[in-house]
Amino acid sequence: MKKKTCYITTPIYYASGNLHIGHLYTTTLAWTLANYKRLCGFEVKLLTGSDEHGQKIAQKAAAQNLSPQEFVDKISQTFLKLWKDFDLEFEYIRTTDKKHIKVVQEVFDYFLEQGLIYKDKYEGLYSVSDEEFLTKTQAVLKEDGKYYHPSSNHLLEYVSEESYFFKMSLFQEWLNEYIQTHPEWLAPEKSVNEIKNNFLNDLKDLSVTRTNVSWGIKVPNDTQHTIYVWLDALLNYISALNFSFKNSSSEFKKYWSEGDEIIQFLGKEIARFHFIYWPIFLKALNLRMPTRIQSHGWLITPTGKMSKSKGNTIDPYQLLEKYHPEMIKYFFASQIPLGDDGVFDEERLKAVINADLINNYGNLVSRTLKMKSNSFNKPLQYQETTNELDKEIDQAILLSENTFCNYFDKLEFDKAFAAVFSLSTKLNKYIDETKPWTLKDDLNRLEQILVRLLNGIYAVSTYLSTVMPKKMEEVSHSLGNMEFSLKNIKNFSKFDNIDTAEAFIFFKRLK
Ligand code: MSP
């Protein structure tokens, strides 16, 4: 049977400096979901990349005496290295890739031909750091008489130049209606409401070119104009699939036009671009809408949102020195309800790792394997019993899959993992209640308890393989090279002919 497909994207990060743990958070979420979808049998493509044009990047390059191209080449290498060091695998798009530039220019021409773009003059405010146009009513006027960005606080500059505009206003009604009739499409609701209240009653046409910025993609027949970075950047999601007007690639068909699911992640500060402009560009191109556009909250520190310009960022390498990458990824994927801000605090990271991974799950695996190898040197045979505790634990294992998948399907990562650790806790409690260490002389009874623990560990490990695939490979090895798959969770006889390792240590306790 043909596999269903799922295309998952992150924002493409500005190639303007080092990435911090906020970016790591987004990429980890997308990657974890990709692993989950694969576990469910989907064929998955995960995309991330770098946004390499614009005034801010040109300024940064100049400050280092590099050409913009040299600068972004260097930065994108550091991005790729970081993702590799965190064992995050995906496909990568750069907005300086030839295939991307071609798509952006073709789309611009198409919009012009369709009469969706017209030339006028832009007069107003612009934030170079956010690469965002703002009206005076959207901006904050401070005591110094200058205008600032309402959420990032960056100083806005006054811009007056010739510009092409995209007729956003033509699509206002369509977008409002589409949002209304597709309640699961944009999330979370609070971000959708914010966008609705602030922009959707009176959607302004969007300036889509700059004349005073040269580092970017040129308008094909009017090269004084550079295409606005956001129009450029948003199109990465389809240029990466080799979209083309004439002959769209098989990849584009497979993952976009004829694909089953398209799930896009982004931070809430860029929800406006992804909830309004991106769907409108897609609509104007007659392309289907993604299944879900999901905004998430910020990682914050005691000094507010973590951001490069505030200088309060945490370098992912700082954490990598002390923690296994899968500990860090587990923390980010499991601890923040999607859509909420999350305070990052290293003490909490440590506490969560110790509690969940080491005391709960790690202990469960090592205790079980030790008890098994102390009393048996053969595989354990599962049998149904009339013991109430056995029946309860079998039931808990059987039900866990539905609970885990239901939460994951709703992108409630935190609840999905909480359910996993609740099963792990139940398994530990089952050990405490059945006291296998007192049953050394009753091997029949002991066998039935231990085989249930193995089945429980199998279920928990299968779920954890979405975020800790490398460590779960080790666990799989010690479970007799048993492969983790959802289909096998309910088969309690899977260990009948498979012998397990004598001992296993998951992680050492963190001090
Ligand atoms: N280049 C644009 C996005 C274009 S997408 C077509 C951009 N780049 S960025 O480098 O500023 O990255 C923004 C994204 O990084 C956020 O949307 C979010 O996914 C992630 N994060 C950056 N800082 C973050 C936090 N402090 N907390 C959580 N996520 C953060 O905007």
C-alpha cells in the first residue's frame, strides 16, 4: 500500500549570527514530530534552512569586511554543523540557492501578470532587524520621539521609496472565511485571535520590494527593485520541493499538491507572516493550503524573550558540553505546552532529566534486566494470568498507544510525553507491589511479572524513540535487538523467543 506523506517545516533562520536554544526548540519540535509520523508509517520530509537576504545581513557582512555571499556561506555552515552536532536530520534550503531564486522570480512575474502587484510609493516605518513594515498605529512612539517595534522593541526607520505592492486587500474576505471554516488550520487560537483583531479587519496591501536594499533577489525586469525578504523567504517552503509553474516536480506533487499532511512550525512573533501573507500567496498561486500552521511560544529568560539583539541568548553548545543531545531534545520536546512561553532554566532541565529519564525510565530498564538475568538464562514466555495487578498492567500497556497517539496527533507534545512517563511510573509501581525480588523460588510467577515489565519497557521505548532515537537504539540492542514499532506493542508474546541483555545503564545520574 502507498504510504501517506507528511511534509514538516520550520522557519528558515536568519543567517545573521549564531543560533541559540530558541531555534533549537523549534527545530526539535519539528524533528520530533517527523519521527512520530514515521513511526505511524508516514513517508516524511522535514525541511529547515536559512534566510540569507536582506538589509540586516548585508550590514552584518559589511561589519566583518565580507561580501554578503561570503558571510552567509560561512554562517550557514555553522547552522548545519549545529544541527549535525544535535543529530537533527532534515533537508536544507538556502534562499541563495539557485533553484530558490528562480522560483521567487517566477512567482513575482506571475503575480505581476495576474495584476496582483502594482507599483507605487512606500512611505512609512520599517524595522531592519525584524525586516517588517509597520504603520504608525502599530508602532510604539516613545518619549524620545522615535518609533519602536511593538514586540521586539527595535528602533524603526522612516522609509520613503518607490515600491511594488501586493494586493492583500483582495484576499481579506477569503482569508477570514477560510479561517472560520477551518478551525484546526491555524493554531493556537490565542495567536489567531490576536492576528484577527489587529490585522484582518483592515488588511493593507503589502510592500513587496525595496529600492534601497541591494542584497536580495532582483525583480526580473526592474533590477533597481529587490524583492522583499518575506516574500522571498516564505517561498522556501515550495522552492525546496522544486515547485514550478510549468512542470512541477514529482516531489512537489508528492509532498504538496497531492500530499496528505503539511505541518508548518514557527514562533509567534512571525505568526502574522504565516497566518496572513503566506496563505494569501498560496491562494494567489492556486495552491492548496497546509494542513496546519502552528505557532509556538518563546523560550524566555529572566530578562525576557531570548533574542540575539538583547544579548541574553543561551548557546546550544553550552548545554552540549554537559548534557547528551537527546537529553536536551527530550527537555524541549516535552516540557512546554505548545503555544505557551517556557522559561528556560538549567536547574529545571537537570531536574527533569534526573526525574524522568534517570530515576523513572532508566531505573525501570536496569532493574528489570538485572532481575531477569539473575534468575533466567532463557527467554520469558508470556501467559495470561488471573492476577489483578497483572491484568491492570496489561491493560495500561494496551491503552497507552491510543493515549500517546491522540495527544501527538493534536500536537500536544507535553501531554503525550507525560502519558509515556505515567506508564513508566505505573511499571515501577508494579515492581514495588509485586516485589519480584521475593520470588526467586517461584520462577513461574517471577517470569510472568518480568515479561510484563519487558512489554511495558518496549511500549515506553517505542514512544521515546520519537525524541531519543539514538538512545533507544541502545535499549533495543539490550532487548535482543527488538525493533520498536507501534504495531508490536499489543503483541505480548514478542519476547517469547528473544533473550535480553544482562544489564543496561541508560544514563548516569546528573549531579
Ligand atoms: N527568517 C525569518 C523566518 C522566515 S520563515 C519563512 C526569521 N528568522 S529568525 O532567525 O529570527 O528565527 C525566528 C524563529 O526562530 C522563530 O519563529 C522561532 O521559531 C525561533 N526562535 C527564535 N527565538 C526564539 C525564542 N526565544 N523562543 C522560541 N523560539 C525562538 O524570523
